[in-house]
Amino acid sequence: MKKYKRIVIKVGTKVITAKDRTLDKGRLRELVGQISCIKSNGMDVILVTSGAIGTGMGLLGIKKRPAELVELQATAAIGQSHLMHFYSEYFHSKGYRVGQILLTREDFADPKRSGNIRSTIATLLKHKAVPIINENDTVATDEIKFGDNDQLACLVTELCGADKLILLTDVDGLLDEKRRVVSVIRKITPGILKLSRSGECDLGSGGMMTKLLSAQKAVRSGVECVIANGKSKDVLIKILAGECVGSTFKVVARSKCGDINK
Ligand code: GLU
């Protein structure tokens, strides 16, 4: 397994929810197993998870994402505790504790708060616990919310000095016009950005565009990023074993590629 010091893994709503919007416990357990394996290989893992609203909807039997903010916030509150219960149980069965961290955009803008986030994460990692982060959906209003966890994962990557970012979704990676996976991206060109078919989905709120923007930001700060299918078996292990899985956004020295990030 390729060694990284610290990996941020973001799990999208569709990866861990079943068709009826209930939590896909089998998938969650499988992902926890892979993360535990990575941790036992000496790497720090910070998890950014979506799914609070999605699983909250499942628990409440709601089919359509609530339009009213207060309904959305209550749905997230119900889903978040359910989600954490199972993360906690599954990690515990592998010998790891978890620590929940709920954040808003404002927290990153404030140096004191962001310093607190950094040191709490570092201390959790020191205790071999898994920091599990989500947006604080119950307090986030339009002005302060990230809107999607892809951006949040990218900010966490920078804040914690991680050296790898993995964004897990329900597609195999960035797909070209013929629906083939673009395996390696050395330069994020307008053509690459055009391949994203961003749009609202009824469970989470990110899309391929938010993932591309996060990947772009990550490589800009020198961190390699992979977008891959969180539903495919052993996906995290395969990525770290160097197998060609998903879309990898390489960090390329500026002198070699010109204006990679313009
Ligand atoms: N924070 C939202 C949730 O847990 C997800 C946001 C996103 O999909 O990126 O449901």
C-alpha cells in the first residue's frame, strides 16, 4: 500500500444510502473496514461524510428533499445522529473511536476557530480516533453554508496538512463524452470542466462540478486528488495500492505544465 501521512476521505450521500433513502449499513460497514485497514497501515484518516439529510429523509419517510430550511435542518439533525451511531458502532468493532465535528464556513474564516478545529483533529488522531466531519446543517443558513461537502473536504485537507484527498461518489470518476472514465488529469482545462454535469440532486447537494473545483484547489496546494466510485468493492484499498481506479488529479510542477490552474 502506498504510504501517505494523512488522507481526507469524503463520502457522498448516494454512496451510503439505499434506494429507499435508508442508510446502507452494509456499505457503511465495508467502508469502515477499508478505512480501518488504512489506519492499521500507519496512515491518518479524516472522514468527511454526507448523508445526514439523505438518511434523515429515509427515517422520516420523506420522498422529496424538504424545501423549507427549518425542515431541512431538522431532517439533518435526525439523520446525523443516526449516521454517527452506525459509524461509531462499526469503527468500535474494529478497535477505533470516532469523534464528531460539525462545521460551518464561518469556522474556517475565523483564525481562532480554525485553529481549534486543527488542534482538535490533531488530538483525535493522536488518540487513534477517526475524526468524522460534516457540515453543521442545523445552524448553517444560506450566508454561511458550504452547500456541499466537496468544498468542506478540500478546506479540511488544507487545514490539516493532508497529502491525499479522495472524493467518493456513485459514479466511476470523471466521465468523457462517451461515458468513459478519464483516468489521469494533469491539467484542469475548460474542456475538462465542461465534462462535469453539475446539478442539484435530491439527496446531497454536490455534483461533478463541485468535485472538480475541489480537486483543482487541492492540486493547487500540492495535494493529489482522486474521484472514485464509493460503491465499488475495495475502492480505497485499490486506490492506495496504486491501481488505476477512478480519476486522479495529479500535481504537476508549474514549470512542466504552464498555467495548470488558470
Ligand atoms: N451536509 C449534507 C448532509 O449531510 C450534505 C451536503 C452534500 O451533499 O455535500 O446531508
